[in-house]
Amino acid sequence: MSAQTPAPGAPRGIRVMLVDDHQSMLWGLEQLIDGERPRMEVCGQATNAADALAVAARCRPDVVLLDLDLGKDSGLTIIRELAAIDGTRVLIFTGVRDRELHDRAVMAGACGIVSKEELAETILKAIEKAHDGELWLDRSAASRIVFALSRRGNQPPGGPQAEVMAKLTPRERQIVREIAKDPKSTTAVVARRLCISEHTLRNHLTSVYEKLEVANRLELWAFIDKHGLGEAETA
């Protein structure tokens, strides 16, 4: 992989922050990601939870590649705070094969799980998808998490949340119905079905998230599943 010189006026690359307690892993990831310039670059690194929050607040990354096992710390404890940074998405990068722990990480706000055993090309692709606001999960994991989210403290249909759904515009309801068909549909696919640009779709989704009080695509899908919003009329 060779670095390229960005063209004048070209959009900036994906800013990636690395959080891992092994220096050798940090070095390897930095070489991999910086080798993709100008498409993406490393903007910060940390080896523990406290430093991760401090560095993230300072460099405001697009994607945080976060290990769950940080020695004395657990990456799980800082996912919500990292994901709360405007424009930042958290992608779990782990060697731990614990399905329950992975599900808890996603429910806390991570947008996907990448194994440390994956090929370099897969890791780079996962970073790109996370940056695009998409999920990096297999279908079984998505189904498990949606099932759990849809039963975690949601109110029954007809309650206050139903009133919130009524605030959606016809276009927003149409978007929600398209996403309800498959939570793993990419933004490109959904935008193409609706004959709108990906940028326009993301703007609509931001509005939908705020109105329905959900944080991401998974929580939106859980909300849809719980309230049957996918079958609602868009008019």
C-alpha cells in the first residue's frame, strides 16, 4: 500500500483513533492505517481508558478502534462516552471470543465487532463502513441485539413513544420502512432505493434519531420491531 497525495479540495480522510494496551498492536495498526493516506489516517492513540477519553476529546476522531481488554481496564466502560462525541463511531477490535460481551458492547453504543484475526483488508473495510454509519455485524448478532434492545425498557404501543413517531415526516417514515426491511442494508443501498443521495439520507436519519430518541441504526431497528413502525403507512 502506498501513500497518495490528496487532490486540491478533496475531502479529508477518515480520522482513526487506536485504543489497545499492546504497543506492538498499536504500531501494526498505525502502519496499516497510515499506509492508506489520504483515505484514512491515525489521529491518536491510547493504552488505557482514562487516556482514551482524554485523547478522543482532544482529537475528535471519526472512528475509534477499541480493544475490550485493556489490561486493568475494560473498554466496555468507555464506549458510551466515546460514542457520545459528536461524529465519532466506536468499532470494537478484539481477540476475545465472548458473544455476550460483544453484544453488550454494541448495546452500549459500538457500531460493530472486528476480530484481531481478520485480514488487513477486512479491518480497513470495517473502518470505512463504521465511518459511513453502517453496522459491522453478522446477521445472527444483529438479530440477538435487536431482540434484547426491543425488550429493554421500551414502552408499549400507544404510549408517549407512539406520539413521537407521529412527528416523523412522510419522507422520514418512508426511510424508516426501508431500513426496517434489513438492518444491514448499507446507506448506499437505502439511498438508491429511495432515489436520494447518501448525504440526504444521513441528514434524514439524524432527524429520525432525535425524534425517536434512539442513538443508532440498531436502536432504530429495535424501536421499529417493538412498535411495528415498519408496516406503518408513510402518508
